[in-house]
Amino acid sequence: MRSGVKTNFAKSLRRNMTDAESKLWYFLRAGRLNGHKFKRQAPIGSYIVDFVAPTLKLIVELDGSHHADQQEYDAARTRYLNSLGYRVLRFGDDEVLKQTDAVREAILNACNSACGQPSPPAPSPVNGRGEAEMRGSQFVDTPSPVYGRGSGRGQPNQSRRSANGTNETLNQQRSLTVP
């Protein structure tokens, strides 16, 4: 495909995205994925890729049902893109539509490894901030990475440094305060 023809075709693909592409693009556009910049329907060599983070040399491809019939073509395409130094991630349309968070996390992990950053810890299912975790039927407060102590949300025996520099539980501190 000639350069001008390929560019026009890429523009038409951007205007006519599938539901899965639209949903994933919402999370990838404008640096929404930890500031990583992505382009959509971008020409690379003789191919047009679904999404690419050029600075990270990372490509995300979404495979619809028609890709089952073209596995050899997709494999050759991936080999070519790999030879240019790109890492290619492939997800099915159903994965993007039904397991969006898992797909986003996989892409974020690939971005972080491409730029040498460690992947962030998974958020706690209890409150979504990673501050407390559930063990059995009890909440166990874990240190906050920002403040170096737990969240302090309703933890009856949480230890905290008092004004005089000693550790006291919240219950001990409450008993010292005058109502």
C-alpha cells in the first residue's frame, strides 16, 4: 500500500472503530494509562496496528472473530513488527469487552516493564486503595506507602505514634482524651 493510501485507510479505521477498540481507546488515549502515550490505527511499515506506544515500542492488537481464519497472517505480521523492535500484545475483542480491567492491567504491566518501572501492587479488594486487606473475617491494616502507617479507618487496635513519641493504640489515645 502506498503511503498516502495507507494513511487515508488508517484515518477511515479511526473513524469506524469496533466496540472493543472504542472501549480500550477510552483508557489508552490522552495519557490516561499512567501517562503513557498511545496512537490508534497507526501505520508501521506495510501494516496498520490498532494501538501503539511509539516511545515504548509497544503495540496492542485486538483480534475479532475474523482473526481465527488468519492466524498465519497474524503470526507473520507479529514477526515483522518484532523485527522492528516492537513488542506485540494481542487480546480478543471479548476479553476487552468483558474483562477490561485485566486487559488494562496487562497493558500497564507491559508499559512499565518497557520503561523499566516496577508494576504497581494490585489494589486491595477491600477498599481499592491497597491500605487494608482482608484476612479471614478481620481487617488487617497494612502500612500506607505514602504516610508509613495504616489507613486508620475504624481499626480498633491500630497503633499510632502519640504526641510524646510513644506508640499507643487508638483505644488508649481515646481513653486519654477528655470528651
